[in-house]
Amino acid sequence: MTDAVSFYRLYVSTINQFINTLEDLRLQNDRLASEPGLAAAAAAAAVNSGRSDLSTQAFTNAQGAIVQILFTFDSGAPTQKSYLFKML
């Protein structure tokens, strides 16, 4: 049987990391939204770093995906995030 104490600690720690990562992504997405040329500049930086597969459109697509994830995280009554915050 799984050690419940270890599972609890890891589960709560992972939820905490997940929430922190989502909030970091929210901030990065806000930067993309407020700086019109940032996606193109990031794509150029990616190409210069050897990631020629990352275009401006790739950053735009990722931004849209993150918006949808955050919408789900923030939605509901009570919100989905409230269930996760309860665990912290």
C-alpha cells in the first residue's frame, strides 16, 4: 500500500507548484498581450538559440492555449482554483 503521508506531502507540494506555475504563466501571457512585438522577438531569440521550429505563430498559439487553461482554472462556482487552494 502507498505510504499515505508521503503521498499527501507530494500531492500538496505538486498542487502548490502547479498553482505557482499557472500564476507565472499568467504573468508571462500578460506581458505577451501588453507588448505587441514580444512574440516575434521571442521567436527570433528562439531561432538564434537553435529552435527554428518556434515561430511567432507558435508563441501566439501557446498564448491562446494558456488563456484557455487559465479560463478553466478561474471558472466555476466555486472556482476550480478554490478547490486547489484549499489543499495548501
